[in-house]
Amino acid sequence: MAKRAIFEDVDTAARPETTGGVIDAARRGDRALVRVWLWVLLALLVVMIAVGGLTRLTDSGLSITEWAPLSGAIPPLSDADWQAEFDAYRAIPEYELQNKGMTLSEFQFIYWWEWGHRQLGRVIGFVWAIGFFGLLFTRSIPTGWTGRLAALGVLGGLQGAIGWWMVSSGLTGTMLDVASYRLATHLGLAFVILSLIAWYILSMSRPEAALLQARRAGDARLARWGTILVAGIFLQVVIGALVAGIDAGRGYTDWPLMAGGLTPPDMWRLEPWWRNLFENDGAVQFLHRVTGYVLFAVIVAAWLAARKGANRATGVAFMGVMHMAVLQMILGIVTVMYSAPWHLAILHQFGAVLLICLAVRARHRAKYPLPQSVRT
């Protein structure tokens, strides 16, 4: 065999081309397109929560007395149609016990609020279906995401069914409004869907490889704090729905006391005792206040813990939660002191939306920290 020179060029023409592994061969999808679709769903859901709150505040939720997912999309088009809807409303307890003597024009006002609420739900379902099946058909969904995105549609359908379960509670007996615990279930599920979409948007904002790499540098301790914050905010939202369900925010307008005392009078007047946590306006508002104080203390503790973390962006995310919590607490106090007018009540509800989204972002940043330089 002939000897080769030390600096002789090596012929690489015959070498086979390298091929990627299993990860490279996987279908990556169009993350940017999926993210845009999720942003549209998130925006529609935020509007839906606001419209739902206004529907409750205007006592419009019982104006449509049947659940017709398809035919209900068409509003009354003639005088006879309007009269039929009005007659159906006049047969329920809310009209007999609270709105007796209401005119047709007054009924039309509350009808349009509830119809708009339901119509927006149909729009959200349509946007989900068109987006999901369109992405599925064009193979734009990243690997492993089909089930998660399909689950959003399932939860949306369940939300519609729970909405009717809620409305049906006020159509018989002596109920003047829907059952507060059903209202809390309805709003609670809306916030679950909202939180999932926010998490998915954050995940879709970065390549899968970047998320896998970031997870190795994740802060498990701060991720646990993030989980506690999201759960605590969710609990406070559910209790807030109980407050709204029985108009408990309008009964005691002094702060920090309640009717001049640390606790409201007759806080445990109902039997059995647990009914007070759902039906006693003083007990429900007191519970909402105390939970708010505890939650704020937890948020401050999480922020202090995040300040000691290594990643600056993660600390900033937790600081954002703390700042929003301060604003939300001020909004809550002002709302109570002014007897919960609709504009303050809706602003307070929107604050809850921002707060839980910021908490979701903080948890995501803790689990998948953003890259930072040594200088940062």
C-alpha cells in the first residue's frame, strides 16, 4: 500500500449523505399558524367572559327559556315570534316574582343580551372547528398536539351544556336567578379553558427543541409556586362567581370591616352550616375577602422567592403577577365600596382574567426559562 502525504486531501465524494434521526423526521407543523388561531380563540373567550358577566349583571340570563343550539341562532323575526318568546318568559318565576309588568321592549333588551351571549358561544365553536380541522387537513398541527387542541373543542362543548344546566336551574320553583354554584361551575370552566389556551400560546411561541433545552434549566421550586398561584387564583374566581350569583357584593359596602364588625352579622344563620358558604351573602363575601388576603400573601411570597432565582425573565414574570394582584385587590375594594356597579364589576372580572394569564406565564417561564446571557 502506497504511503500518503501528511497534508494530502481526502476524497469525500463517495461518502453517503447524513440523515436525521427520529426527531428530525417528525412532522413539525406550522407553530406560527397554530399560535395565531389560539390567539383568536383567546380574544374571543375574553370577550365571552365579559359578555357573560354583563348578562348576569343585567339579569338577562333567563330571558331565553329553551336550549336550541342550531335553531336558536336565529332571533325572533316577527311580532308573533317576539310575543311567543315573551310569553315563555312570563311563565317562569323570575317574571312572576321580580319582573311582573315588564313591557315587551324591556324584555327585548334582556333577550338581546342573552342571545348575544349564546351567539358568541356559537362563533367560538365555529372558529375552533374551522381552525382545528383546517390545520388537521393541511397537516399543520405539530406532532403530539392534536389531542390537546381537540380537547379545547370538547371542553367548549361541555361548557355549552353546563351553560344550559345553569340556566335551567332558574326556570322552575321560586328561583329569581340561576343557582350560584352552577354559575361558579360555568365560569370556572371558562377560566380552565382560558388558562389552557394561554399555556398553549406560550408553548407555541418557541420551537420544540428550544422548549426541551429550556426544560433542563427549569426551576422546579418556582414552577411549584406557579402551580399554587394558578390554583389559588382559580379558587378565588370561583368564589367570586358565588358572590355574583347571589349579589353578595352589594350587601356590605364598608371596608375593611363588614357592617362595622370583623365578620358580618348572622354569618351562620342557615342550616345546615355549609349552606352559608353558598347562599348567605355575608358569609360568601367574607370568604371572598379572606381568600383574597391569603392569595395576595401567597403571591408576594412567590415573588420574593422568584427574586432569588437565577433567571431574570422568570423573576420579572412573577413580579408582573404581584403588580396585577395589587391592582386587582384595589379594584375589588372599590367595587364593594360602590356597591358593585356594572362597569366596576366587569373591570374587576377582567382583572381576574389578566391575573390568571400572568400566573400561567410565570409558571411557564419557571418551567421553560428564557435563555439569558452571563451579562444578563
